[in-house]
Amino acid sequence: MARPTKWRQIENIPTVKEFIPYNQGKNKYGENILKLEELEALRLKDLEGLEQEECAEKMQVSRPTFQRILLSARETIADSLINGKAIRIEGGNFTRNICPVRCLDCGHEWTESYENMEKVGNGEYICPKCSSGNVVCGRGGSGKFCRGHCWRHGNLRE
């Protein structure tokens, strides 16, 4: 059984989501999808000029995983430029915040994407080890997840 794909942390959500070759309809030559984590890899490496190790650390992935993401992004861009295809930016396996979480019943600690946390009927999160709903955000343990610092609350970082 394959491991689940790890969430990639990104800092930038683009406002422009589509690029279409000049004077051509979107469907004339087709289109490519550029995932948001691929765009982030391009931004960090090619625009900001960071080393791959730094980029991987910012995205919270291994350096080989970062390299695979970057190569996929460059392949998509090259295919679009050479073959006149449109580029649509969407989807992927990303988060804007990775939360440290702790179970108060069994003491299990883990990091989790805010978007991926399992919900129980009343909106509380559950521990993957003991299935308890008695879990708190690791940032201070106040019992409120990320104390309002998750991207869903309009903030990116503490």
C-alpha cells in the first residue's frame, strides 16, 4: 500500500489562474494543469533564487520530493510554451498552514494540515491513534486550533 501524499506548504495563492496563448482559443491546442505546489516550487527556486534545500524546507517536503515537483512544473511550462497550450493553475496537495496537534487523552503528538483534520459530528478534531476528540492545537494548547492563525481565519503565520 502506497503512503499518502504529504501536504506541501505554500505561501502564495495566485490571483491569475489561467494563461492562454495570444489570439488562440483555449481549446485550439489543449491546456495543461499546473498544480499550486508546482507554481510555489517555481516561485521559490526560479523567482526568489533559493537553494533547493531551502525551498524544500519552506514547503515542508524532502529535497528529492521538491526536485520532482519542480521538474513536473518545468515540464508543464515547457510543453505549454513549445506546443501553444493554455495553462490553468489549480488543485494539488497543498496547505497554507500545517498545525501541530496533541491529544490530551493519550498524549500523541503529530502535525497535520488544517484542511485534512478529521471532523467529528460537532466539528471537533479526532486523534488518529485513540480516536479521542480531546485534542488541542500544539501552539500553546489553548484548545482552539491554531488560535486563529490558520489560513481559514485570514492569517498565514503566527
